[in-house]
Amino acid sequence: MSSISIIGSGNMASAIGALALKGGNAVEVIGRDAAKAAALARALGDGATAGTWGAAPAGDIVILAVLFDSAVPVVSEYGAALADKIVVDITNPFNPSATGLAIPDDTSVAQMVAEAAPASTQVVKAFNTLFSAVLTAGDPLDVFMAGDDPQAKASVSAFITSLGLRPRDAGDLSMAHWLEGASLLEMGLARNGVGHFNFSLGVNLG
Ligand SMILES: NC(=O)c1ccc[n+]([C@@H]2O[C@H](COP(=O)([O-])OP(=O)(O)OC[C@H]3O[C@@H](n4cnc5c(N)ncnc54)[C@H](OP(=O)(O)O)[C@@H]3O)[C@@H](O)[C@H]2O)c1
């Protein structure tokens, strides 16, 4: 069992929070709007709690479930409160039409978050390739992840497994750029060959 805090109270916070509780994890929801965070904690039930914005999160794993352009500002505002935590960045930095990435080609939101976070914070990219509605359906899915610290990735892998999902380690944090690109690929597939958003990318083992 893991203890997680989710910063954000939108679609992904709700989807990951529900799976986390079902998997027996302790869940704290934190939002800049305390009423929204409290409402999500209540809706999730099963002992989910609402945390205080800006205070040290209760969870060892902190899921950053805010919009991509808020990720670095939020991590900077939290500062030392995130020391020694594992921060899971789930964001997708799409341009307004979701046809390209809105950040430079040589980086990723996850790497920018790592630069903004305390030195003792380990950042892992994960969950960004899964649409919230597909996650909510609760099927066993592949969760691509990337990060530099093996222990942090082991902790996040254990958390992912507790959700009934399969962790798929893609390598170090520089791979986060390609995971963010993979979400763009999904947008292209959804709008073209697949024709809807009810799918996920996964690994077919031969
Ligand atoms: N939806 C998906 O299917 C999906 C799939 C994979 C990855 N993602 C990524 O997951 C992240 C969350 O997506 P979502 O669909 O859950 O979005 P959402 O429903 O719009 O929720 C966004 C959350 O971020 C908070 N937020 C926005 N700006 C903030 C700021 N400056 N400071 C603090 N909190 C802020 C919002 O708070 P307020 O309510 O107070 O505005 C809200 O709680 C995004 O980065 C997205 O790219 C989404």
C-alpha cells in the first residue's frame, strides 16, 4: 500500500484517486480551491482526505494532476514542502489545437518540474498516455513511465500495480519527452484512424 497525495481535483485526479482507493492506498486530495478538493475527497469516499494547499503533502507519492503550464509554478510554490517526495508528473503539454507540443523540443514538462523541485525530490513521468475515461473503466492497462531514480520508479511501479495496471518503464527522465509525444500520437489516432478516445497504447509481448 502507498500513501499518495494528488495535487489537482479535476478529471485525472478523480480517475487516479478512485483507482488508488480501490487498490487499498491512502489518498489525500489537494487543490488551490479547497472546496473543490474537499468535494472530490467526499465523492471518492473510502477515507480519502482533503489536504491544505501549500502544506507538505501527506503522501510519499505526489501526483501532479494540474494543467501542464501550471506544473512548474505549482512545484516552485510548494518548494521545500516537496523535499524527499516522489512527484509523478502526468501532464501533457499540448498546443491549443493539440497538434504539437507547446514546450521546446529538447525537454519535457517532467524535466522542467525536476529542475524546479528540491534536489531530494524524485520526478517520475507516468499516466500521461492514458485518457481519464479509459482509466476510469478499470481495465488492466499499460502505464508508461520514465524517471532517473530506480527506487522512485520501484515505488511508482508498486503503486501502479496496486491499481490493477501494468507499469512499463521506458527509461530515464529524458524519455518523458517521448511519452509526452506519445500522447500527441494518441490525439492524432483519436481524430483519424481510431476515430474516438476510448483506447490506450500498450505493449504487445510476442
Ligand atoms: N483528461 C485526460 O484524459 C488526461 C489524460 C492524460 C493526462 N492528462 C493531463 O492531466 C492533467 C490534468 O488533466 P485533467 O483532465 O484532470 O484537467 P482538469 O479536469 O481541467 O483539472 C485540472 C486541475 O488543475 C488545477 N489547476 C489548473 N491550473 C492550476 C494552477 N495554476 N494552480 C493550481 N491548480 C491548477 C485545476 O484547479 P481548479 O479547479 O481550481 O481550476 C484542476 O483541479 C493535465 O496536465 C492533462 O494534460 C489528462
